[in-house]
Amino acid sequence: MSLARLLLQRIALGVFAAWSFLTAIFLLFSATEDWTLNRMLGMAGFGGADEGDIEEMREEYLAERGLDQPLFERYVEWLGNMFTLQWGESFETGEAVLPTVVRATVNTGSYVVPAVLLSVVIALALGVYTAIHSGSHREGGVRGLVYFGLGLPNFWIGAMVLLVSGTVAFQFDWREAFIPPAEIPFLYDTVVPALLVTTTLVAAVMSYARSYSLQYVSADLTKLIRAKGGSSLDVSRHVLRNAAIPLVSLVFTETLALLALSVFVIEALFGIDGLGLLFYNAVWTRDLPVLLGGTMVVVAVGVLGNITQDLAYSILDPRVDTGSR
């Protein structure tokens, strides 16, 4: 398969995935009860508003959000706007959705990307090391330490960091179910979150790296390298190069699965104005433009990740032909 055809195939699958997710979110949004409207009308009724005033408030609320149109017309208009990047304005804040989502994506990426790179490097090194020294006390100590780090919930560690530092105050009002972003120092909005995400990812990736590395530690070619006087570094390089081929897809899938949970917890805890906090607040305020815009970004990241994964296969294994060479 040529590289151009591969890219077109992945993009087509991405468009289909985006359409599927956007449709599901739109239908769920339309089918569920509008708790934001009900809370607003309930407070108005409690304040003494009569039925006429309440009905007028309902109509005004629906009209402002374009929810008074027929369902199919809304569906076509919303999805058309999403794919043409006309994301409109947030229901809750009135800000333009596109720059809001882009800003949140950059904020999340500022600590997620370094964490992913750092965790992969550490996990691969530890995975190969524990495979080569399998059964030794050193191998057991390294594995125990790594899994101990995984067992400690990162949100608890983050809470302890905030408590000890005394520089960041986490505030949450259950009556509003809305978490406002916090103005915090670089150490707490980038460095500490990156380290917490790294501890979450290292153990999972290391487990796969060790499992696949064990298949090549006792291989004939590895024995030949040792017989010719190859150093431990030469052996490690050979084992890692072969084990990295099946690891590519597993690392990508595992990373996305763990990040999906970690990002929400960490950003809610530290008040980071990123995608996790954006999604959380958009759900509670039923901010459909933000939900759909954020979904488009997540799907785009998934498509780019799949393309990168396919290209990595071609680089790591010459037998995989994507037409790139």
C-alpha cells in the first residue's frame, strides 16, 4: 500500500469516527433532560415567578441556544458547522469555541507530551533491563518499585503536593458542579502534572516492554552477540529493536486509555485550564458547542496517532511496506 493511500485511508476512517462520535454526543444531548434549564426554572419558581414567566424563560433559553428548531435541522446544522470549523460560541461563557478548545489543547499538551515521552523512555529502559536480568534481586526490586508507584493514586499524591506547598488552593462548589481554572505557578500546572502522568504510564508500558523483551533475550541472535563479546548495551539495543515492533500499537493504546482518566483527575485537582477540565465543565453546563469541538480535537489526535504508528512500523520493521521507501 502506498503512503498516500495509507494516509487517505486513515483520514477517511478519522472522518467516519468523528461523524460517529459527534452524532452520538448530539443524540445523547438531545435525548437527556436539560438539568441546567430545570435548575434555572426551579430557582425562578422558588423565587415567586408565575407560570407565564417560567414559560417565557424556557422559550428564551431554547432560542438562545438554537434548541427550538426541529431535531434534524439542528443535527445537520451542528455537524456541518463542526466539519467546517465554524464552532460558534460557548453557551456558558459566550467565548468563541475554536480558540477556547485550541488553548485548552495546548495547555493539556504542555504536560502530557513531555510525560508520554519521558514515561516511554524510562519504561522501555526498565523493561529491557528487567528482562535481561530476569530472576535476579535487582530485577525484583525494580519491578516492585515501579508497581508501587503505579499503586499510589496520582490524585492523592497531587493533593499531598498541594497541601504541603500551601500555594494552591483547590476550591469546588458542589452546588454549581463547576470547577473554575486556577492561576497557578509553572511548577504546579506543568511540572508536577507531567511527573504524575509519568508515574501512571511507566508501570503499564514497562510491563509490556518486559514481556516482549523476554522473547528475544534467549534468542539465538542474542546468544551470538554475547558470544562475539557484545556488551550489555549491544544486547539491550538488539532486544529493544525487535521488541519495539509489537510494542508500538500497545503503547499507543495503553497511553490513550490511561490518559483519558488521568487528564480529568489531574486537571480537576490542579484547576488546569485544559481539555479534561473543559470537557467536565461542558458536560455539567450542557455546553454542546464545546463538547463537539473538544471531540473533534480528540478524534484528530487519534488519527494523527494512528498515522504515526503506521510510519513507526515501517521504520522499525523493513518488512512492513507503506510505500514510504
